Amino acid sequence: MHPNPKVDFYFTKAKSWKSELETLRTIALSTPLTEDLKWGCPCYTLDGTNIVLIHAFKDYCALLFMKGALLPDSENILIQQTENVQSARQLRFTSAAQIAGMEATIKAYIAKAMEVEKSGEKVQLNKDLTLPDELITAFDNNPDLKAAFDALTPGRQRAYTLHFADAKQPKTRAARIEKSTQRILAGKGLDDK
């Protein structure tokens, strides 16, 4: 496949993991996937559906498989980024040599991810959310907020709920809800720009 020029900036601006990111890009481009830019990161798609994303963190760079929870992981190398991530899984790397040594494995995981997508299989998400009392009170006081929250995608609802519930103190939960109210009313997710 061909590099997408609108993605080039991601690799040229990289201050750390530059060689590693470029190696991951080369591997991803050697597959039938199409390179695109999503969430400011290189994303590789199959018929317009996101399959794998390249991203960098302080301590590692990674390939994020969007439906990684469905992938067979015979090498036991897929990592659930946090306990709240239900579908995606990462392959983490700390050197270009490590990536080069795993090239065949990486390509095999990408091929499996493509097969999963083609099969139409879906990750069974745990949609049970326990809303904090402060959010229920906010809904009671502002029916428009409840309607706007209900109109958000399940992922956005989940992100807000986890963000609010993560606060230990009731006043912190209430403050987080108050701070997010306008974003929710505007139909935006917690991390949307």
C-alpha cells in the first residue's frame, strides 16, 4: 500500500520512538490496509473500518488493535491498556530491533485482525454502567442534560460515567459533572476537541 501524505507529519514530528514508529508504519503499509489519520494518529483501515492504530507513549510505542479482545493471542503478547478498555488491545514495543524481530508475528496479528473484521464478529461490550448518585441528581435537575447524555454514543457515556465515578469525594464528582455539562449538552465526548 501507499503512504498517506496527510499522515506524514505524525512521523516527522515524533521526538521519541521515531525509528520504532517508522518501522511499524513500514510493516502496516506492507499489508492490504489503507493508511488514514484518526484521533491524530496513523490508523490502518479495511474498507473504511479501523483495524489497527499506531501510537506512542512515554515508555513505549504500540499497535492498538481495535477488536483486539477477539484476536487469538497464542504468543500472549496482547495487552489490555486499562481495566476499563473492553475491546482494544496493544502490542507494545521499546526498540526498533524488537519490532524487526517480531515482524512476522505483527503481520500475523494484523492478518487475524482483518479476518475478525471480515467475519463481522463484534466484541460483546459490558454496557452495564452504574451511574453515580451525583449524575442522577444532575439529570433530575436538568432533563436536557439527561436527554443529551442518552443521545451520546455508548462509548462516550461510558467515558463520562467512569470519569465521574472515579472521583472519591462526592463534591469532586459533582464538580466534574458540572464542568462537563456544556460538553455533554453539545453532544461531545470527554476527550472530543
